[in-house]
Amino acid sequence: MEHALRHRVAKRASLSLTGQDLEHLAAISASPAAAAALSIDRSTSEAATLHRIFELGVLRAQELLDEAGYAELANDPEREAFQRATRARRRG
């Protein structure tokens, strides 16, 4: 279940971690369930674990952006007018 980096590393960045971040990281490293949820195993390096957490965070951020975009579209008055006109044309 080892999660390997899928792409060549372009930059190695430093990352500031709080005490709470370190506690979360230790809990993840000690938990088989957390490792499974992250698709890593307990022997995964700290760097690879942090990278996986980053990947999942990026995916979640994209989901939130998509949700916001869909909500914006749903509230767009022009879209509503277009849908009403389309329904009226279908009814004949």
C-alpha cells in the first residue's frame, strides 16, 4: 500500500508544523486505519505521508471550488432565464 511519488520531485520545500500538526502526524503514523484511509502503509516516510496529505488537501480544495462554482451557476439569473426559455420551447 506504499504511496510513492507519482511525479519527479521539482522542489523540496520546508514546511512549518505546529505542535498539533505533529500530534496529527504521529497519530496517522500509528494508526492502521489512518494509513489505509491515506492509501499508505505504516512504514511510509514522513515526507511521503505529508505529500499524500497535501495531495488530498488539494483534491478537497478543488471539490470546494467546484461546489462554489456550481452554487454560483445555480444562482445565475441568466441561467435561470435560459432554462425557462428552454422549457417553454419544449412545451411548444
